[in-house]
Amino acid sequence: MKIVPNTPALIIKNKVVIADLHLGLFSFFDKLVIEKALEIAELGEELIILGDLKHLGKKSRISEFVEAVGNLVVIKGNHDINFDVKVNLESSRGIRIGKYGLFHGHAMPSDDVLQAKKLIFAHAHPSILLMDEIGGVKERVWLEDKIEIAGERKDILVMPAFNDLCASTAVNLEKPAGVMFKRWDYRKAKAILLDGTLLSLNVD
């Protein structure tokens, strides 16, 4: 597995993984999100959307995207209902790719996914508020840590939203949403900017 530099994307065994596109959130921005996603998709043989391809209740360019990307798998997120185009939609309980367990994060993953050595999920839209003289700015981050489940230590990775206009949670100020945050004390996690800069959450 590797993180694509300066991009909220992973590559796992020739599969590109991104999350939280929320197409339709702002219709004027869909074209740019799609262009970036298609460019990233070229780095692998299959594109996996780790939930929330669409934004619930909004019209979007889903059909254009699905036709253009070709080999696409969507793990169901809380916004991924009522598609008006055929989509290869996996359960919200996630999928396994070898030692990796992937799920969106709004719902508990299956036992098989939870038994994976490395858990990867999204949904929380993590960011960090970098303070300055006029208030500060939010920057998207990855969260990386370890968690103990059923007596076994596992790696955990939270993906930032692919759509940078999504509302984000400043994890150095507030608790993110999602089922895993009910059983994981994220406050000691590594926060990593898209450019690879490692930051402290400072939430003690």
C-alpha cells in the first residue's frame, strides 16, 4: 500500500482508493472533481470509492463519471442510495483486499473486514485547523494510528475527503463522526497533511 503524494488517494495492489467525492454537493465543482478522479484512476487497474460517491438529494454527473472510469467499485456510504445509473455497489460493511479491510465508516464493518490487519475507512472528512493571526485555515489530513480489537493490535488509517469543498472536521478541535471513533481514542493519532507533513493534534 502507498499513499499518492499530494493527493487523498491510496494504491493497494493495483487498485486506486479514494473516498467522499460527494458529486452533486456543488454542481459547478463536479467537473473538476471528476477530472481529478479520472486522472488518479489511471494509476491503477481499478478504482475503489470508499463511500459517498454522490451527495444525497443532489443532482450530479454520476453517469458521466461511471461511464468514463470504467472499472469502478463503490463501497456503500451513507449518501450512496437511489443511483440513476448502474453502479458496482458493495455493502456498507466493507470489503477485504488481502490484509486490508476497507469500509466507509458510518456503519460497523463485517467481522471479516474487522479481522484485517490494517483498517482503512473514511466518512469523517478529517482536517486540522492551522491557526494564524486572522483565525486560521483547515487543511485535509490523513489520520494514522493503531487500535486494539479483540486483543489484536491493528493499523488504522482514516482517509481525507477527495472533494476539498466538503465540510471537514478539525480533529484538533472536535471529535469526528463515525463508528470507529466510539471505540478508538484518536487523540494520539498522527495527522498527516496531503504533502506528507506530520502534525500533532494537541487535543489533550
